[in-house]
Amino acid sequence: MIKAKFGNRLDGWIKAVLPFLFRRPINPNLLTVTGTLVSLVAAAIFPFGWFVSGGLLVLLGGVFDLVDGAVARHHGISTRFGAFLDSTLDRFVDMALFIGLALYFAIGGQPALVLLAGVALVATVLVSYAQAKAEQVVSEFKVGLFERGERIVVLAAGALSGWIVPALWIIAVASSITLAQRFVRAYREMSKIDADERQSQLKLEDGT
């Protein structure tokens, strides 16, 4: 939702706030990997209950995730591998963060919250996977209440405020709703494509 609403403006805002990143070409893949490493540090310290530090690192990692694409587009050096790397490492970070939180709850002897973190992890991964699979068939597949930008903001806010459990509930529920939205949209769009293909096949058969 954040990208859908502000996508056209984000690059301009990033350039205004961080102009030094655009003065000379920087390898965007290096920014992607750096952001991943920062986020993995957050995941590594979550089990120790260091939520404020973790939340700040999650936000910093999110900044790198925004900047890498803006830099690539500004210098005209976007690549298919860069997009693949960015998407793949995003999934890696998502899983690592929720595993870190699950470990914290496991150490604290809170199995219900371990399950909650697991549900949030599964829903998060499936939201991204559903879009990736749908885009192999449907050219335009921009649908969903709660995407990665929202998840990062909510997770960081929960860590910084000490309300990590409510944050996990929001992520788990909102991601599940988004997943359902994508299933419905995929069913509609793919059913239409199948119907059009059957109609075209029938016309070909009638023509012969």
C-alpha cells in the first residue's frame, strides 16, 4: 500500500534526504547486501530482548531497501539480477526477523507467542510468494492491504515501543487478509485468462 500510494514520489524524497548517494554511481547490489546484513543483526539480537536496538536496525535496513532501487533507477543501472537479489534477500530477512522473535518467546517459555511469530512468518512469506507466482501469469497484480513496507514499519514500531506482541498480531492478521485478497484476485484474473484461451481455442477449431 505504501508503494502503491507514494511509489512515484519516494525516489524524489530519497534524493532530497540523501543527496550524497546520487552524486556518483554506487553498486545498488552492495546497498542491498548491506541492508540485509543490518537487518540480520536485528534478527540476531531479538532473542536477547534488545528490542529498541533491533527496531532501529530494522528501520535502517528498511532505508537501505528503499535506497538501492532509487540509486539503480537514477543511474540507469537496474538489472534483472538486482531485482532478483533484492526480492530474495527481503524474504531471507523477513524469515530471520520472525525466527529471532520466536526464539525470544521460546527462551521465555511462551509457546503461544512462539506460535504467533510462526503464523506471522508464514503469512508474510506466502503474501510475497503469492504475488511472485501470480505475476508469472497476470501482468498487473498490485493488490493487498499489507505489504512489506507496512510490515517493516509495524514491526519496528512494536520493537521500539515495547508493544511487540500487538505488532505481531497486526502483522499476522493483516498479512493473512492480504493473502486472501491475492487469492481472490488471482482466481478472478486467472479464470478470465483461462476462459479467453478456451474461447480462442473454440474459434480456431470452428475455423478449421
